[in-house]
Amino acid sequence: MNTVTIQCPHCHQGSIALEPRLLLQGAIFTCSLCGSGLSVANETSTQLLEQSLDKLEQIKQHAHAKPLM
Amino acid sequence: MADTSNGPALVSMAQQFTGLPMGSLIGGPLMAAAKANQQMALTQVDFLMKTCFTQASNTSGGKTDAKVYQPTMIEMQLTRGVITPGAKAGDPAVIQNINSTIKLPLLTILPLNSLAVDNVNVNFVMQVNSSYSEDHSDTSSESTHAEGSFDAKIGGFLWSVEVKGSVSHDSSSSTTNSTHYQKSNSATYTVDVHAGQLPLPPGVGVIIQAYTNNITPIEMPAQEKAA
Ligand SMILES: [Zn+2]
């Protein structure tokens, strides 16, 4: 799991732990303090996030598969 | 026991290890790891700058300044509950979910980690086996067998003479001579490299934290409903 924690945009006190891949599936992640929910707003943003995650995943896999010598 | 004092000299262990390129054997993998780290860092910087930022030219007064990198934003929906008191005294409060659209820098919600070679093991095992053995065996055997027999008979009046004789001789001889010499060398060179995730560099962390601290909902204009 690649969880990312951000500060709550609403209360600025609590934090919201996000799982980016689940965001793509429409998941809503809530603030630990005020209960505000965060999800991706539209299809354009979902696609942008998905492309970025795929690209990042490729970089990570390439780094692991690359021979050193 | 075979006399090895006159046989081939044993391999000198010190001589075997002299002249080994220890600098290359140990330094080589470390240099390769550093190079790999540099390549991975460049790849990640390239990803950050191309994916998480958009490039724009800042033109002011007809002069084009240095390129400005603006964070790529994605639109998120923030849902929060708002308690609305009842219209009249005594009416129960109503909790309403208010949706607002906010823009988050993409950088803040990507699971970024620094990829780097975090472990390099150089195992150098050199095994020098030197052995000398001489097997020498002489086998000599000789056997002799001799046999003689004589039988004589002498008679009278009507004479009878009978003579019998027999002679036999066997002899055998064999010689075996063998010499065996053996020498062997072996070397093993193992390099283990592991690439893992390290904490983000403080600089990138500061940028992400600055963006995160400034996430504030921006009310988007209401979308016009189709008639
Ligand atoms: Zn909150």
C-alpha cells in the first residue's frame, strides 16, 4: 500500500490518509478529526491521476529491474 | 611415504593474492551503485518536473523571463457536514452535506519515495587449493617353478631297460610404476545489490508540505443545469 497523508483542507487540524489507487475507483477518504471526505471530482482528474500513478509505477519497476553492472 | 621434497613446489598463497585488483573488485560495484543512484535520481527529477509541474514562460514587459514551473492540479471533491439549526425553535438541527471542489497539487497525493541503491554487499571469496601428491608403486614378482622326475628300471635275462625323465621350469616377472600430480585453483566473486526506497530529500518534503499547508477550498462556480 502506498498511503499518502495530507492535511485536511477543511479543518487544517486533522489529516486524511489517501490510497491513490483507491481514489481512482471512487473511494472517499475522510479526515480523522472533522470527518470531511475527499474524493476525485471528475473524470479528467481521475485520468490525470491514473496516468501519473502508472508512470511512477513504471519508474519504480524499472529501477528494481535494472541491472547494476 | 612419497618424498615430496624433490617434487614440484607448492603454490605460494601470498603470491596468489598479490596483484589482485582489489580496488576494482570492491570499488567497482560501489561506483556502479553510485552511478545507478544518480541515474535513478535524475529519472525521478524528470518525472517530478514533467508530471507534477507544467512549464510556462513568464513574460513581463516584452521580456521573457526564466521558465516558471506551475504545479499540476487535480480537482477533488470535499464533502463536509454542516449542521443547520431548525427553522423554528425546537425544530431538530439538520445535518447537510456540502460539496465543494478544491484543487490539490498532484505532487501532494502521489506516493513519492526516493529510489536508490540502499545496500551493496561485495563478497569476495578466493579459494586457492594447491596440492601435490605423488603415488609411486613398484610391484615386482617372480616365481620359479622347477620339477624333475627320473625313473629307471634295469632287468636281466630278457633285458629290459626303462628310463623316464621329466623337467619343468616356470618364471614370471611384472613391474608397475605410476606417478600422480594434482593442482587446482578456484575463485568466487559475488556482488549483491538491493535498490530500495529512502525517505524523500528534505527539499522535496518542504515543497510538498508547503503545498499541503495551503490547501484551501475554493468554491467553484455553480454549473448551469440544462434546461
Ligand atoms: Zn478535517
